[in-house]
Amino acid sequence: MSASHSKNTKKFILLMIGLFILLLIMFVISINTGFMKIPLSEVWSAFFGQDVGDQRLTIFEFRLPRIILSMLIGAGIAVAGGILQSITRNPLADPGIIGINAGASFAVVLYTFLSGSATLTGTLSIFVMPFTALAGAFVAAILIYTISIKKGKVTPIRLILVGIGINAAFASGTLVLQMKMDPQDFTKTLTWISGSIWATNWNFVLSTFIWLIILIPLAFFKARQLNVLTLGDSIAAGLGIHLEKERLKLLTIAVGLAGACVSVGGGITFLGLIAPHIARRLIGPLHERFLPLTALLGACILLIADTLGRVVMTPMELPVGIVISIIGAPYFIYLLMRTK
């Protein structure tokens, strides 16, 4: 038992170090990726030496905020997906698939529609939008949970089907609002909903960081409760866990993470499905290790996807949400076929 535990601990440390190195490599590659190539020597000079041309402006005001946002959003959505899969004991749960992201997107687009075209970039809106997205995400989560209950229970397949329906309903409502916008705002919100790390602004980084620095450690702190909940309701109740109370707390954390990430990253689907599944296969279901690995995996995957999106169709950019969907949709179908 002790030898097995020590072996898993070593494996976890090695995996975390490996992913951290991968993240650093992608960080360097991403800084040099885009319409304007910046040699590594000039990147080094911009950080530690004398600026060459306008490289420091390009790096610090445009690329660096986007890179950090990609990592923050990736970690947040991945952890949200991991929590949802654990509390529902449903391997197909993901904030984007079951409608939580759609609810957050609808709330942000409604706020934009009512407030005017400056909403997505206005200084006040940078800090208001996460609350708006959170409200929409909670409305979606409440609807999904309420409609999914049948005879006092929520079955995994019913949760998915209801979530898909809620997702479609909010997506339709969002489209109606977009059709009433002027062409410029319509294009802006359409790109954002596709999952685009468009907010190249340090204020957006700060507003997202504030939410994640509170909610992700809370999720890690709840690792023991998540371990018990995955054993089943009867065993969890027997061990003294207040089921509905703990589920509500964990659902609040997951919805909060999803809402904060959607407010700046748009509708990124399947990341909350892929990252937890890979992490679970690599390290197992113990949440003390599973959640940190999921967060780091999510950051790596989204940064890689965002970098690819800037390369594939240069000088145009492919929204990161589309890149993730191209990878995630086949994986979702595969998991759906395997699920009993």
C-alpha cells in the first residue's frame, strides 16, 4: 500500500513537472507566433534588455495578456469539467456540452445588446461581465438540475440530454439577440461566442485571475469530499457527507469557474471533457492529484489550441473554440459510444 502510494506520488510529481515544462515551451513558441514573427533574441531583449523596435509593445500589450488568459481560462474550464464529472458521476459532463457555457454566453450577449457596442471592451464591463456570465451560468445550471430530476434522482444520460436541450435553447436565444444587433456588434459577438481569446488587455487578465485564484484553491480544498461523492450516495451518506449541501457547494464552484472563463473566452466547448479524462487516465481518480493535473493539462491544451489557431489560417485567426471542437467532438462521440 505504502509502496503503491509512493509510486503514484512520484508519477504525479513527474507528470506535473513534464506538463510545466511543456507549458513553458508553448509559452515561448506562442510569444513568437502570429502575423509578425519575433526572433527569440528580440524576445529576450524585450524582457531583459534593450527594446528592438516596437517588440516590447507587441509582446507586453498584445501577446502576453492573451497567452496568460489562455492558460487561466484553460485551467478554469478544465477544473470545472472535472468537478461536474465527479459530482454527477457522469464521464460526459462538461460546462460547454450541458448548457452552462450557453447560459453564460446568453447573459453576456444580452448585457451587450442592452448596454451598447462598447460593452465588450469597456473598463467597467471588464469587471461586470464575469458577474453577468455567472448569473446566466447559474440560471442554466438550475434549469438543467431541476428538469433532470425524476423520482428524486438525476441519471447521467438524462442530465446530458436535458443539458443538450438547454444548450440549444440558450443558443437560439443568443442568435435572436445577435440578429437584432448592428453588423459590427453581430460580428464581434459571433467571434466571441465561437471561443476567441480576444481580450488582449491586462484588465481582463486581472479580472479573470481574481476569480480563479479564489475558486480553484477552493476546488482543491474540496478534494476529499469529491473523493467520497464518487463512491456513491449511500456510501457518502454513511461516511457523514451531507450530499445535497456538498453538491451545491461544488456545483457553485464549477459554475463560477465556467462563468468567469466564458466572460472573457467565449463558448469553449469540450475542453472540460478532454482535460479531466486525460488526467484521470494518467493519475487516477484521487482528486488531490487529479484536479491539479487537470488544471495544468487544461492550460497546456488551450494554449496549444490558441497557438495553432493563429498559425493555421495566417494572416487570419481561427477561434480557439473551433480548434478545441475539432479535437473534442470525435472524442465526445467515442466516449458516448463507450458509456453504458
